Amino acid sequence: MRKLISATATALMLSSCQTWGPSWSEVTGERWTVPSAEFNTAPTAVNLIDGVGSFQRVPGYGGIKVEPGSHVLVLAAAPMSAGWTGGTDLETFKLDFAPCKRYYINARYDTRLSTSWKPFVDYVEPIAGCTTSAAK
């Protein structure tokens, strides 16, 4: 009986772990270039992906791994106006992630003094070591 309970517990723990196949996608709120060629832009923070806020981070890199496909992100951005003590609104952003691509999602403000912003894809780059199809 003990072995059955132990095996069941182990199976449940392993099934809750996220595994990554030969392909995945990544997202980050970091800026691709600093300063950005875009005026009135800022980095973002990824708060939620599909309603979940616990992310698997890539070791040595700030990107968040996600399965390729459509996802809904909830993002935050710091205000650009110096001395602003309040926050800004959270923005929801739907994005279709291609396999083996890293997406840099940044904030575009209406003006430098505004707290109103919209997310945009600043840059997309290939992920080294990621393959789009499994070897057969």
C-alpha cells in the first residue's frame, strides 16, 4: 500500500512539472535596444500569462518560456514621467507565439508625461538551440 501511495504521489508531482520539447517560445519585457529607436517607450513586466503568474525562467536569461500558440498576457509598465508616484494601468495583450522565437514586449506611451500606454512587440529573435520539429 505504501508503494502505491508513493508511486501515485510521485506521478502527480511529475505531471505538474512543465516539460519543454524541442520547440518553445519566450517572452520578456526587457528592451531590445537601449535607448530604443522608438520615442516614448519603456520596458514592461509580465504579470500573468493565461491567468497564471508563476513562470519558468530561462537560466542566465530573463525570458519566460511559453508553449507556442496564442496566449493572453497581462503587463505592467512604469510611468515615464519623472516624479510620478502612482502606477499605471495593467494592459492585456493577446499574442500568437511562433515556435523558437523570443518576443520583446514593450510599452508605448501617448506622450512622455502620460500614464496611458499600449503594449507592442519591439523585437522578435530566434532562440538558439531550439528546433521547430522533432528529429525522426
